Amino acid sequence: MAANTNAAKWDRKRIGTFLMNNAIYLILLALLVAIVIISPDFVSMTNFRNILSQASTRVIIALGISGVLITQGTDLSAGRMVGLTAVISSSMLQAVEYPYRMYPALAKMPLWVPILIVIAVGAIIGLLNGTAVAVFKVPPFIATLGMMIIVYGLTSIYFDRPPYGAQPIGGLDPDFTNFAQGFFFSGKAALPYLVIYAAIVSLLMWVVWNKTRLGKNMYAVGGNPEAAVVSGVNVVKTLLVIYMIAGALYGFAGSLEAARIGSATNNTGNMYELDAIAAAVVGGVSTSGGIGTVPGVITGVLIFQVINYGLNFIGVNPYVQYIVKGLIIVVAVAIDIRKYLKKK
Amino acid sequence: MPLLVAEKMTKRFGGLVAVNEVDFSIEKGEIASIIGPNGAGKTTFFNLITGVYKPDGGTLTFDGRDITGRAPDQIVPIGIARTFQNIRLFQNLTVLENVLVGMHVHLRTGLFGGMLWSPRHKREELAAKQKAVELLDYVGLKHTANDLAKNLAYGAQRRLELARALGCEPKLLLLDEPKAGMNPKETAEIMELIRRLRDERAITVLLIEHDMKMVMQISDRIAVLDYGTKIAQGTPDEVRRNPAVIEAYLGRGAAS
């Protein structure tokens, strides 16, 4: 009899642990079920494809931010860096026949030139973030908050100038828009190029995180900076490179966003960092550092994108959507912290 | 030939001279100890040797090389590793991974090797893993290799710290109060382990320890710090009989 009660208690405890460890997924699953019940049309190939395309650039951004999160850092400048690089890349890739070009004299350029340029711009800004954090010991929140504002200023200066002033940079070269909007195959099986790019970046980051010394150092620095130091890890260099890689990824994502949307303004990418951080946390990246996987980040982005798209699809008031998204972030972190506290 | 020579090492924190012109050397294959009352500058001295602090004066020579003012990531690969008074482990990594982090300072594969799964990369990873398992076996933790570090008992965590330090392939191992918080059985085990490190692996050991009984038993040589200054150095017997040490460290009562 006593043994029975014990077993029952133990089972209840185990179920409790399971609920705790997966609470965020269960909540989001419930949301998804509610969306499908309200609007069964939600389950369609078109929606699926749209979600994947939208998630693709976000996966790239989230992977950048997650690397930084794993080192116990954060990056608030990600969204504005997407904006800057979107504006720069589209300004260089407006169709030659388009009458309102930012650089009317600019010849048609091969795609890879501007894309490499904005990746480099992102990397440099990331390196500056890393320098502030690693060398000057500015808390990451403050360092990247400052950078977020600086980059917005830079973007606006670049964007809002004669002859056309603050007009969206449109009329993009069809090669460029096709680079992001195109598909492999057609009809039902069409596979957006964007998904391929996200897959390549994910694979690359998986290798960096799991197979290289840099990746191992990243987990070490995030797991316990002091233990990392005594294990001979160069903490400063590790942080610099991780912030730099993050910047490069935002740069690439910025050019993809511009091409996907077909234009760019100084507000492109605004607040993307919050979505990316939220997705990373939902995907199991710990804000206390040292924990996170590439598949987890991808899952987090997908879940978040499904909810986003789903709420739009069933016509939830956009302002209410903000409230829901905000709640998801806080609840996800609260659960993450509780897991951490419990294990201590 | 001395393995480590510190000459006139000095470290100031504001007006406080934490380590004051300390001369110290340790021979290859020795087990040496630094003792002294709380706040005598022992841990600061360790931090100077391992590059955590930059000295305000003096020089540091290791294995014939000047290493004064070098950073930890340069000092660890040339053969100085340490453990801490308070355990510093990667709590969320497995026991095996904790040791592997220490070993990665010696890996040569870069980004592209890792990306291409080059044969060298695979070979290095495998060799590192075997070495780590061997080290865990050495400190008696092989059976816990896949547990998370935070789930180990206290004594086992200390031994894991030791294994991690050994993963850096040190010639000189610095142990900051290795027996802190251990019971008598664990203390005997750790002393045995320290002796084996020297005898079987030719590792020179320098320790900070409060437990006088342990220090006297295990050390070939002892240096005594008080208020940042070295007041004595010698064999355990010499130090035990030195009146200055007795006064500073053991208290006046012990002298009589």
C-alpha cells in the first residue's frame, strides 16, 4: 500500500518534471491547436511554404544571436544591423532602368559584390560590439543597446538624402529579388531558395558550434568564464569572433530581407532582435549562457513563426499579437530560469 | 634546473601591497607548498604565476622562458595549469567534456578542418577523447564520464578539476587548497594522488594549503608568506623550527 502511494507520488513528480521541461512547447502547441480549430484552412502547403520562407532569414539572425547568448551575452543591435545592410545592399542593386536610383550612374553589379560588402559591414559592426564587451567590459546589454541606436542613426543618414530623400529603396534588380523570392522546382513541391540558404547557414553554424575549437570555447566561455580562462581559452578572442560572426550573419540576412520584401527603408528589420532572442529562448538557448543547439534554435524560430503567421491568419488584432509575443518571451525565460534554479 | 623562478614579484591593489618582492623558485619534480595566514597573498601569488593578474614588478621565468605579464591563454599551453579553492567547473557540460575543454588548447584543427571532417580532425578528436578518458580513469572518475559535472559529489568535483587541469598537459600544476572541505579519507586520497602525479607523470606540484599536517607530510619545500612578504623558505623541518614562522603563522603559543 505504502509502496503504491510512493510509486504514484513518484509518477506525479516525473509528470511534473516533464511538464516543466516542456511547458513552453505545450503552451505553444495549445496555441497552434486553437489556431487550427478556429481556421482549419491554416493547414495548407502555401501557408507551410510561406512560414518556411519567412522563418529562413529569421533562422539566420537567430543563429547569430544565439551564439552571443551562449556566451552569456546578448545583441540588441541585430535588427538595426539587418536594416543597415538591407538599405546598403538594395541601394547597390536597383534595376538599371529604374528611374529613382540612389546611385543613378552605378552599373549593373554581380549579386555577390554587394552581398559580400554587407556581410563585411555586419562583421565589422559585430567586431565593434565584441570589442566593447570583451575588451572594454561593457555589459552586453548596454554595449549593443548603444550600437542599436548608433546603427539606426547611420542607416537613416545613408537612407535619407538627396535626390529622393526618405523614400523606400525599391525597383530592385530582378536578379536580386529572384535570389530571395525564387523557387527550386515548381507547383506543389516548390522549394524557396531562402530555405536553402538558411539550411546552408545552419549546417555551417552546426559545424562551427560542434566541431571547431571556437565552438567549444564558446560553450566554455558561456558555461563558466573563469573555468574557461584556467583551461587556456582566450576569452577575449572567442567573444570577438562570436560577435563578429553574428554581425556577418545579420549582414547576410539583411540583404536577403531586402530582396525578399523587394525594398528597404531605415526601419527594415526593426525589433527583429527581439523575435530572434525570443525564438532562441523558446528553442532552448539559455540566457544564463553555455547552453543551446542549432536544431533547437531552428525549432524555436519555426514555432515562433507558426504562431506569428497563425495569429495573423485567423485575424487576431496586431496589437494583441504584440501582447501574446511578449508573454511568450517572459514565460519562456521564466521557465528556463526555473529549470536552472531547480537543478541547482 | 629550476622549473619556475619568480624574482621580486610584486602586486599592488591601490595602496595595499598584496605580494611584495617575493623571490621563489621550484625545482623540476618537486612538491612545494606556499603557506601563510589568511590574506598573506598566497592566492594572489598564484594569480600572478598563471597570468590572471599582471605583476606590478618582478620577473617570472618558466622552463627557461620569460613569461612575465603573459595572459592565461598563453601560459596554459606552455605547461602551467591550476585548480581553484572554490571549484570552477563547467556545470552544464559532462565530466568528459570538462576535461576535453582543457585539452582543446592543444588541438590544431581549425574551422576548415572541422568543416571538412578532415582525417586529422577526426584523429585529433579521437585521441583527445581517449586521453580524457584515461585521465578520468587516473583520478577515479571514469564511471561518471557522461554525467553532468553539477551532479557529482563534492570530492568528485575536486578530482574532476584536477583531471581538467591535467588535460592541459601541465609541467607545473598549481593546486589552491586541494583538500578544502574534504573528509579525512578524501584527504588521504588526494595526497596519494598528488604524490602519484609527481612520481608517475613527472609533474611538478605547487600547492597552497591550510592544513599544516598535510603540508608537512607532502612537501619537499615550503615557502611562508605573511602580509605579502616571504618570511621563510626551507624543508618542512626548517620551516617548523623557524621562530618567525611560528610567530606569524602558528601564533606565539606554538613557539613555547
